[in-house]
Amino acid sequence: YLEQNEELKETLKIIEHKAETMKSLVTQFYEFSRLNAGDYKLKLDNVDISRILRESLVGNYQFLEQPNLKVDIDIPEHPIWVIGEEAGLERIFLNLMQNAGRYADTSLNIMVRETEKNVTISFINDTTRLSEEEASHLFDRFYMQDSSRNQEGTGLGLTVAKSLTEEMDGTLEVHMDVPDLSEIDSDKSIVSFELCMPVVKKQTGM
């Protein structure tokens, strides 16, 4: 009886996981179809992007909870106002976290840099699972890289993230530093996703 009960629990866990995966896939396909059709209009407002990033990390930290993955986070406590949509930014950060969880080997650095005109949020990780050529295709729709840790994606997450960013007059780019062959860890590369958004001086009505 106990053995059957454990098997039932395990089966239910698998079903629940599959259901959550299917829900995520449907959401990504829906978002992509609306963006691709041009009928997905964001409700833009002055939003605090540093708060949204902090809350997104707290709410979705399970994507980064992996053995031997060291995560360093550098987010200022003060507000950073941009013109954007909170739900759209949350989706961008979620997709970047999922991507980091898929490709990061041992380290992930999430950092925020400010200038008078822009704020840049970087997701930087080491990887042995991605070549420079493969990195150049990560924003292509339906692109799936064979050696990624989790193959339950659609290849649309980063495509959606880039489209949402551009709808908010921002940019989302990927850069890859391939190590010199003389280095000890010559198989590790550094991948950096950089989200850049124009800043505003203060929130309307403040």
C-alpha cells in the first residue's frame, strides 16, 4: 500500500509539472502570436524598473536555484523610472532568468548600471553549453539549442522578450566573450544579455 501511495504521489507530481509546462508554452505562443500580428498594445506608464526586477527575482528564484550555481545580484535600492509596462518587464525578466537557468554553468551576475539617459540591466553567466554561433541565433523564433539543460521550451522566450523590449523603446542584446585558448578554463565562455531602457527623471504626479 505504501509503495503504491508513493508511486501515486510521484505520478501526480509529474502530471502537475507537465501541466505547468503546457501552461507556460500556451502563454508564450499566445504572446508571440499577438506581438507578431501587431495587435498587442502595451499600456505604458512610468514604472520603477529596479523594484520590478527585485520582485521578479524573488517571485521566480527557483529558476536560479541549482547546485553549484553562484548568483550575485547588484540592484540599487532607489527607484529607477522608465516608461514601460510592468507586466511586460516581468515577462522579460522571467524569460532572462529561464535562459540563465538553462545555460549557466557555475556563475550568474545580475547587475544594474545607470547613466543620465539610460539604465542597463545585465544578466551575465559562464557557459560551456553555447557556442558563439549558437548565441547569435538565440533571438530567432523557435530556435532551440540541443545541449540546453531544459528542453521543455518553445524557442520563443527570448523572441518575445526582445519584441516586448522594442515595444517599450528599449534594446535587448546578447554578447559573448570566447576565452583565449591559453587560458586554463578554455572551454568556458561568458554570455551577457543586456536590457537597455531610457530613463525618465521622475514619476508623473510625484
